[in-house]
Amino acid sequence: MSRYTSLTDDDLREMLAVIGASSIDELFDAIPAALRLGRPLDLPEGLSEQEVFAHLSAMAARNVSAEDEITFLGAGMYDHYVPALIDSILSRSEFLTPYTPYQPEISQGGLQVMFEYQTAISELTGLPVSNASLYEGPSAVGAAAYLAKLANGRRDVVVSRGVHPHSRATLATLAPGYGQSVVETPLTDGATDLAALEAAIGPDTTAVIVQQPNFLGAIEDLEPVVAAAKAVGALVVCSCDPLPLALLKTPGELGVDVAVGEGQSLGNRLDYGGPSFGFFAASQEHIRRMPGRIAGETRDVDGRRGFVLTLQTREQHIRREKATSNICTAQVLNALAGVIYLSWLGKRGAVELAELMARRADYARRALGAVPGVRALHEQPIAREFALALDASVEAVVERCAAEGVNAGYPLGREYPEYADGLLVAITEQRSRADIDRLADALGRAVAAESRTGSLAGSRA
Amino acid sequence: MTIATQTPQQREEILTIYERSRPGRRAFTPPALDVPDRPIDELIPARLRRAAPPELPEIAEPEIVRHYNGLSKRNFDLDSGFYPLGSCTMKHNPKLHERVAALPGNARLHPFQAPARAQGALELMWNLERALAEVSGLPHVSLQPSAGSHGELAGVLLTRAYHADRGDQRTLVLTPDTAHGTNPATVTMAGYEVVKVGTSPDGGVDLEDLRRKADDRVACLMLTNPNTLGLFDPNIEEIARVTHDAGATLYYDGANLNAVMGISRPGDMGFDIVHFNLHKSFTQPHGGGGPGAGPIAVSDRIEPYLMVPRITCAEGAGGGPPRFDLEDDRPKSIGRLRGFQGNYGVFVRSYAYICSLGAAGLREASEIAVLNANYLLALLRRPEIAPYLPLAYGERCMHEFVLSGAPMKRDLGIRTTDLAKRLLDFGYHPPTVYFPLLVEEALLVEPTETETRETLEEFAEAIGAILCEAAEDPAIAQNAPYSTPVRRLDEAAAARTPVVRQPRPT
């Protein structure tokens, strides 16, 4: 008997007697003999709790985490500080262990959390309607393309190359099923090339998808993009980084139809890429095309305020093949971390944090741009992350820095052949000026050692 | 003398975090500014900035903690009581799993860390893939999908790629009328049309109907086995034959895998593609609606199309440890379904579970799950209960069973929803209600293996008591619940005029 079950020999005997079966095996009689496995699974024997802990601890110790190095790695997920109260609240079994609130009378806590979360996302994005979470950022971009299909049914999704490569890859996977084609438009000077975008859109464009700040860290000027998309009757989808949104013009102010994004930076751990959550907000006209759960306020029979899952006729368990999405289980616990985090930051703190990151990122771009063999890849305004161009093999430089305990960032050449010399550097509030200066030193040595042109050879042997 | 009491849960009006906000309060202290204090105007031009800051709450830490702790007490949860929600496998979530998931080497590992410096994570994922391959009987696994429905989408898109690669244009996907709603919704999102297959009187797939519909337009048959009636379809080999003869793939919705782990394998039944719900069979705290994970396992012929990145394992040089890597270069792959490598934190917990249980433990989990379900079913077949809540199909069940509340409604005047609401007053989370759709007033009960015999007996007693009470006065159940933080809520009003966020302060 495993430590998670309670069946004793006496229980077994008496339970079988009540069932009227002679053995457990008999309960599986419906399974044809040929389909019985007939042997133990080829898996190791079970272990005690302390052995499992030791085994998993040893595996975890073989990873180099943000605890073990000074990391400037971002590119979609960021090493932000997660306040202790999030761990405390999320570990409460009342949040951790229930499922989707199918019985609202005993799920008011979870439903109210969804309502508060939706409010926070609505405030950040400036859009009136938010759902209660999707899986993560890139699949939320895919979900936005599906909303566009439901809204206007046109063929082409036009997406800026400033959108996260994983979002674009996810779109490319989903588009054939949606009956859509994906058209990518290039970047110029680190930002979406407006002329190229305008040339790519037309009456067949279902939606234009951009990212703010874009993958290279540039804050895009979205007004002309929105105007161009609206001129051809296409929807505008903006994938947003939620923390800089405390400063930036909101999707709502810009006239964007759908704002989506990766929620990890809102109080969620890195967790090697998940679980985090994706957010999804839209203008009022799209409320009945939204994917996922939505909590709404109502009253009970005694007139008390309460919350329920609402507009469920959009959803798969009611609408089946006509649903606005197939999503069922999403990332509610991660969204709870998100709303606690935003409440912890608060109205002023959210702005202060965004300003601190913008100032440190500005300092870092200047300090690193002054390193010989290193320059800023673009001069667009930035919020937390920015791109450098190196006069050396980026992968080799990153390896050298790693040997010094500094993770210099993300080599852009992995996804952008046009930026083979690019390095993407993220500055969260956890990276101090001293950390940035240390990166400048490490980068200087590494670039000098790996210099392609030889113009930096002065520092080489 | 009356004694006045008022616990926070009994207060007339619950407040939102926004209503607790007061200007000037705060919880967050930013780190000191250690770089030049440049005006924001110089960094981000005003025309790119928002007009006003977001109206987030202004509130100090103690009140945030009290607010959310207060809300938590308005939730029922698995750690507090029996949660026999059918098709959701609400088994115990071992506490160890939270500890290992929180280890810094897991929790603070960046998804773009170089594979050479994430060997522990990749090894864990590799081991989990191997274990899932063994449990499913299908050799190739991708952990990437984030939930069951995401795994379904992967499976149908893989089917699409498989047929397209062979130059075979197909337009239809078959799903039984007992299927989870995610199945037909997924089919539409993958660009196919749904065709329903009927259920035979014994609760399995109607073979005649299947034979009629399985033609060369059919891309796939999506099936759950045991199905949502809690029955193992004894004709599964014939179903597989008919499906494959039509050139279609056979997809296994793994929502009910908890019935057959180590006993029977979808791969051996003839399935081509399987999704697992790690949050069900491989225990994951359900988090109020996620996170979960929906890995898929596939046969050799589907493997070329699997999502990228794939995890690879190469033998170590000179007898060293094996080297794990991520590989994107798979020309026939359908691509990505999400960012990064999937819900790794979920993988850690499920891997810990498999390590704890081992081969014998997984089998035993399924055996006890089926035993517990049959025991509870037997208890509910007592003469004071069974006439009102008959078993919808069959005699026994696998890990869950479906009762019909139709006679209860007719004879006692209470509906399944009334029974469910009254169960709340007895301290239980009700079973799944009104699913599957083909059973009138359905009640889908899944006790799982981690419940004690006593819990099942007490639950059966509660059902009996509610029916007995309803025979006396149906209004009691019709107006239930009475003991919960709120009573029945006006869902129609919520949908008519949706209030989906806190109104902005004026």
C-alpha cells in the first residue's frame, strides 16, 4: 500500500464482499485478456519520501539557476523578485487544491480572485474585459488570432517580427487549423517597419499582431500601426509586457482590440518556462468571442454579493464544437500570484518599479554600449530589455561570461539571422548597478577575446 | 439572551481588494535608485506613455494577507474534504511535491538557460517522457501541451500533419456523444468538422454507427477509454480496426487514465496518440482551475510530426553521464504549441509522484481507484437510494460511474442540481453534474484511490439522508445550500448584464 492510499487487508476483504466480487482483478473483467499488460510496468520501484527528495534535489542541483549566477537573460521570462506573501498565500490549500469553480457557493474565494485579477488586467491594458487566464503568452497570441477569425473570418494574420519568436511559431502551428495564413513583416531600426507593414496588409487581413515592447526591447510607436490596420478593417492584437504597461500608452488608449501577454513577470517564478499564465483582454464588442473562463459579479437568493463563472455559453462544456475556444484547465493559481503581485506593487509601486527598470536599463545600455566592440543594436526607447550588437561571436561571448558566473543574455542569432551579432539583455529590479558594471567588465573581456575584426586585439595576447 | 456573532465569512458584503484600497498606503518598497535619476520624459517620450497610472489597490501587506486569507476561507478544497468530481481525478496532492518544485534549481531556472547548464531539468523531463511512454505503451512523448485540451489540439494537429504528408485530404473527426466538450471544440479549432458517433445500449461505442461513418473522409476518432460513463469499451480492438481500416488515426483522451495505469495501455489497445492529464492521473494541485499539463505520447508513424523542441539524450563521452539537449531541427514537425518547454513545474511534481509510487504503486493506485468507485457504487445501490439514482449503464464501473437523477426528479421532486447543492451543506464537493449529456440528470462520481473506505461510507450515508429528507420535504434540497458563504447565485443576471471587473473609482 502506498503512503497516499489507506486500504487495509480488512478493508479490501469487506469492500469486495459488499461489491460482490472475489478479487480486484474481477473488477477489470471488461478489459479483454489480450489488452492486459500482464507484466509490471518497466519503471523503477517506488521510493520513500526522503529518497525522492534526495533524488530530485540532486537533479535540481545540476541546473544553473538565477540563484547561481548573475543573470541578464530575459527574452520573454524575467528574473523578478517574488515577494514572500505570494508563497504564503499560494500555499494555502484552499487556493492550491480545489478545481475550477463549478460550484460557486463553495468557490467564492477563487471566483472573487478571478474578478479582481480581471480588474487588474483591465487596468493595465486599458481594455474593459479580461478573462481569468490562458496557458501562457504565446498560446494567448494564438487565441487572439482565433478571436479574429470569429470576428471577421479573413485569411491573413500579419505579424511583426518584433513579436516573440515563440508566439510567431505558435501562430504558425495553429494557423492551418484556423484556415489562416501568417505573414511576417520586418523590423527597421529595432522597430516594426511601418511601410512594410502597410504594404503587407489589405482587405484579407484578419488581424495585425505587434508586441510592446517588442522582442528587441524597443517601445513601439503603435499609433500609426493601429491606424493602418483600422484603415483596412483588420483587428489589432498587441502582445504586451505587463510591467512596463504601468508607464506605457495602453492598448485601450491606442484603440487596440485585443491585448494579450505573458504573465510570468507578475509574481511568478521562472520554473524553466512554466507554469505561468497568459492574459487576454479585449474591447467590449468582443466579450462574447473571448476564450476561457470569465468571472462576473451577481447576487445570491438572499441578496448577498457573490461571483460566478459567466458567459459560459461561449465555452466548450456548453457549446462544444461551436465554442470560442477548447480551453478548460488554464492557469488560475498563477493568475492569483499575478493579482497578489499587482496589489503588492500597488498604484504607485507599479509606476516606481517600471521607472526604476527604465532608468537601470538606460544606464546599462549606455554602460555596455561603451564597451569596446559593443554597441546598441537600436536606439529606440526601452523599458527593461534592450539589444546590443557585438563585434564577436555572440554564442562564444555568452559562454565566456557564463564561465565568470554572468549570464549575459540571449543570443538573437538563434531566432533572427538578420541579427546574428545581437545580444538581448534584460535588467530587472534584481540587477543592481554593480551587477551591470560586472557584466560590462565580463563582456569587455569576452568580446576582446572573441573579436572577429581584430580591432580589439590590443587586449589579446 | 441572544449572543451576537459575526465572523468575517458571515459579513453581509464581501469587499474586493480595490474597495479596501486607501490613497497613500503601500506594500512595495522599491530598491534604492543606484543609477542616474534621469527624467522619465527623456527615456520614454510622453506620447508613448499612458495618461494615468493603472488603478491598482493601495494597501499594506497585512491587509493584503488578511484579504486573501479571508477569500481562501470562502473556498472548499481537496485538502479539507471529499471532492468526487467525476472526470477530474481529485486525488491527494502530496506535500513533498511543492517542496521539490520550489527548489531554486527548478523554480529559478530560466527557460533559455543553455541546455548544458540545465542538465538536471532536461534529465527530469527525459525520465518523465520515458515513464509516460511506458505507461501509455506508445514510444514517443512530448511534454509541451499545457492541459488536456491543449494535448487534444496537439493530437488533432498531428493527425492533420500526418494525413497532409501522405497527400490525404480528410475533413471529419469522429467523437462519441459521451465525449468531453473539449473534444468537439478542439476538432473545430484544428479545422475539422465534428461527426458524432452514437452510444450502444451497453454504454460503449455503437459499432454499427461507427462502421457507417468511418470512411475515407475521416481523419481521426477521438475516444476516452474507460469512457465518461466509467466503462471500459470491450470492443476497443474492433473499434481500432474499423478506424485504422478507414485510414484514420485513433486518439486517446487520457482524462480517465487513472483507471488503467499498469493494467492496460492505450498503445496496446491500438491508439496512435494519447494525451495525459498530469493534473489528474499524476496528481497536481488543481489550483482552482490550473495549472495542469497535457503531454502526449504517439506511435512511430506520428513521431516525425511531434512538436519542437524535442529532448534528446546522447551517451556521455568516455563513460560520462548522458548528455541531454533540446532539438528544434525536425523538418516535419508541426512546430510549437506554446512558449518554452512546457509547464516544467508540473513535470517536477508528476515525476516525483512516479518516483514515489514506482511500477507497483501506479498499478495499485488504479486498482484502488476502481475498487473505491465500485464500493461507493455498491453502497449507492442500497434499496433506499438506487430506485431514485440508478446506475445509467452496466453493472459495475471502472474508476468512476454515472447515476441518473431522473427517477429522483420524478418521484421526489428534486433535481440533480438540488442534490448537489444539498451535499454542500453536508461538507462535500458534489460530483460532476449534468455530464455526460446523454444521461438525464447525470451525476458523475469519481472517488479516487486516496479516499478511505470510511469517507465513501459517510458520503453514501449523506446521499441517503438527502433523499430521505427530500421524500419528507423536497423544498429543503430545492433551496439548498444554507451553510455556505453565499447561497444560490443568480447566474442568469450575471450573463445578461456582465459585470466582469471592479468599476473604476469616480
